[in-house]
Amino acid sequence: MQNKVLFLLTLVLLSLSLHAQRGVRVAYIDTEYILENVPEYQEAVDQLNQKADKWKNEIEVKLSAIEQKRKDLSNEKALLTTELVKEREEDIYFEEKEVLDYQQKRFGPNGDLYIQQTQLTKPVLDQIFAAVQDIATSRKYDFIFDKSSDSNNMLFSARQYDLSETIIRSITRTAKRTQAQSKAERKAAEEEELVPEINLEQEAREKALEEKKKARESAIEEARQKKLAAREAKVKEAEARRQKILEDREKAKQTKIDARNQATENTEESSVKEKTETEEKTETKTREQLIEENRQKKLAEREARKKALEERKKKILEERQKLRDSINNNK
């Protein structure tokens, strides 16, 4: 901070020595004050805050639902098998991870909130920068600092050098000219002056700069509208792909459920058949043989269930990875 102040003082002293005959013209603006007094910017900020609140509520609702599932599992754990407990814990884990990924997508360092804040601020800052350039050129200021910027923080600022109100009037006048409907309104907007001018040459120069600024703003607005249209088309396309992925996922899930139900039925039929055969052979087998056969049978069934659970877990992981890759590609 001390180095920055010394740099500014050195710059001012150097300019004083170079322009001693006419003096140095220094002014400053307050960007934060200007932004607070631009209605379009404040309206957009309010809309963005409402959107952020909506995202937060969605995340809180989903996390509450997951926490309730975790409590329900804790209460029912004594009534469930180890395999079922593990399966439900995995489902809860994946659901929670999806919510946290969504939270990062919305509020992360490069999330939607940060991107939209940048997109919201940039057009207004561009207008402020253009107005500062025009005013500094037409009125021959040597330095204009930003009072709200840490890099150009001033130890003292006299009120008479504050151009913030002038910048606000410049942006307002530009908006009036852009929004003027009738010829009379356009003429009135063109005749409106920021401050009284007594230099005809300076007035002509400022008018030419104003015309250039209007042309530049028109080109910027046209490019912005094209970008918005292209972005909207991409959003619709991504939503259609996402919907298809969800439908395919639901179909795959139903197919797995049907297959699992069929496997259960087959297992029950096989168990009944094996039980009948076992009963028929019981009379000819010893007690030790029956115990060993039952033990081997239980081991085989446990291994089969474990294998089925592993395959199901693998399929769930693959499907969720495909969904994340698809969402990331849509960004």
C-alpha cells in the first residue's frame, strides 16, 4: 500500500514539473457510488440475488431430505440385512454427492453465480470507462482516479474534483438517447448538457466523441444480443439432452428392478425344489452330511448376493459418471 501511494505522489510531482505552465488537472470518481445510482444495474442485482436465494433453498431442501433418509436408515438398521444397509448407505452417499456437486456448480469459484455477476457488472463498467475516457479527453484532465479502488486509494480527496455525479448524468443521458421514441425526445436528449460549456471547439470535440460512443454502444448491444440468443439455444439443447439422459436412466433402473424381481422369483422356485429334494434324501443321509450341505449352500447364496450387489454398484457408478460427463460437456 505504501509503495502505491509513493508511486502516485511521484507521478503527480512529475506531471507538475512537465506541465507547470498550465497546471495539472486531477479528478476522481467513486465506482461503488455510481453503481448504486444506476437503476438498471440495481434491478439486475436484485434479480440475481433472488435467483441465488432460490438455488440455496433448493440445496437446503435436498440436504434435509438426505438427512432424513440417513435418520430413517439409522432407525431401521436393526431390521435390515447387512447387504441392504450397505446398499442404502451407498444410495444416500451418491445423492449427497450430487447435491454437493450442484452446490459447487452454482456457488463455486467458477460457478453460475460468479459468472453471472461478472456478466452483470462488465457492461456498466464498460460504460463508466467509456464516459471517463470521453470526459478526460474533452476536458483535458491529466489524472482521474477511482476512489473505491484499492490500487488507487487516495489519502485526501477534495469534493470539487468528484466526477461521480457527472458520470451518472452521462450514463443517464446515453440511456435517454437510446430509449427516445419520438423526434422531439431525441432532440431534447441531444441538447441536454452535462455541464455548461463555453469552449466551442471543445463542444464540437465532445459531440464527435458522443457520436462515436453511441456507435460503439450500438455495436456492443448488437453483439450482446447475438451472444444471448446463442446462449439460450445452447441452454435449450442442453436441457433436451439432460431430459433424455434422465429418461434413459429411469428405463435402465426399471429394467434392473424387473431383472432383480425375476431373479428373486427364480431363486425362490429353486429353493423350493432343492428343499423338496433335500427332504427326500434326508432319510438316507447322516446329520453331519446335512449340516455340511446346508453350510455350503448358504455360502454359495451369500457369494451370489455379494456378486449381484457388486455388479449393481458398478452399473450405478457408470451411469452417474456418464451423467456427470454429459453435464460437464454441456457447460
